Amino acid sequence: MFTTMTAPSELLLSLTTAAAAGLIGSFAVLRRMTLASDAISHVALPGIGIAILLHANPLLGGAAALLLGTFLVWAIEHKTRIPTEAVIGVVFSTALAIGGMLTSGEDLIDALFGTGGKPGGAEIVVGLVAAAFVIAFAMLAEDRLVIALVSPDLARTAGVDVARLNLFFLLAFAVAVSLGLRFLGVLLMGSLVIIPAATAKHLARSLFQMRAIAVGLAILCTLVGSAAASWLGLQRGPVTIAIAAGIFFASLALRRDR
């Protein structure tokens, strides 16, 4: 059924990527970074373009650009106190312009919607380790993230380094996005982070429920989207996100009827 994910290791990477996206997406939605979180995924585009020009692995270039962009966003926000969303918007626009100049034609389509194909052994191992980092951070830093969300001043009083916490959060988000570049691309990976979490926020009654629903929906959309794309002969990314969006809109009606 999963013609593009036949090996157990590939399936495991896909599921752990979805789990990481659901967890980190929950906090992104709570921090009201929905649009900014989607925009930051586009920062990978110039890295992909440079990697293509250098005949290097585009996914490595995209991941490097995401990490570099994350440090840039954090540094500007930390030094100037400009809101994170505004800084991300500026960096996103700059990255999109540079990426558009560096990529064109089929390369641009692959960068935007995913290259597909099977990941190599090294990519799977690195991906699993990176996904484990995101999941571990989201679970271990939950209390600090919640306190900082409610009141940064209260968090500082409690001994939380808010600036460093924000950096690690942005890094975890960037890593989560980079994990899905092969299959969803820079346009759609941010959506897998945000849409299941937004749906979960609408349905859940607690943070624990929100995280559990977000992870479950991200995994469900990944599995069903892969199967449907294989059956229909379509790209996995758009089908996966279309399913996630359909579930979101269905949840609106479900919550209204409750």
C-alpha cells in the first residue's frame, strides 16, 4: 500500500516526524505563531537552491538554511525586541526572494512540494535522532514553555532563561520542519505542524489532550495521505495536507454540535 515507504525504517521515520510535528505544533499554536510558523518553513528555500547549484544534497541545504534562519530570527528578536512574528516575516520574505532567484522550473516545484524518493540509511538515522530531539524537548520543556507562555516575567522569577528557551523552541521547530522537506516540501511541511495542532486545540479540554490529539492526527494524516496518494498517483504532500484540512473543518462542525 505504501509504495514510497515500504521499509519499516522509512515508515518509522515518517511516523516519528509526524509525532514531532504534532508536539511542537501544539506549542506553536498556543504561542499564536500559526502564520509565523508556516512562514519559517520557507526559509529552507535558499538553502535548497544553493545546494542544487553546488550539486549537493538539497535536503541538507534546506536544513542548514532553516537552522541559520532560526538563529538569525532569535538574534534579531533578542537584540531589538521586535516581535518574533515580525522578524520571521522579514526573514521569510528575504529567503523567498533569494530562493526564487536560485531555483526555477522542476527544481522549484520539488523544493516547494517535496522531492519524494526513498531516503538513504544515513538520512533515516539522522532523521530519527532529530525527531527524538524534538519530541524530548517538547516533553521535557513543557512546564517551562507553559510558564513562559503565561508570563515571561513569572518564568524569569522561577529561574527560567526565557531567551534561551525561545531559541531552543525555534530550533526544535526548524528541525521538525526539516524532517519533512523530502516528502512535503517547504510549502506544506509547516502545515503538518500547524493544522493538526489547531484541530486539537479546538477539540481538547487540556494541554495533555491537545498534544495527544495533535500527535494522533498528524500520524493519521501521514498514513492516510501516503496511502491515498499512492492509490491516486498523486504527490504525497498535497494529499496529506488536504486530508488534514478536511479533518480541521469537520472538527468545527463536530464541536458546534457538542
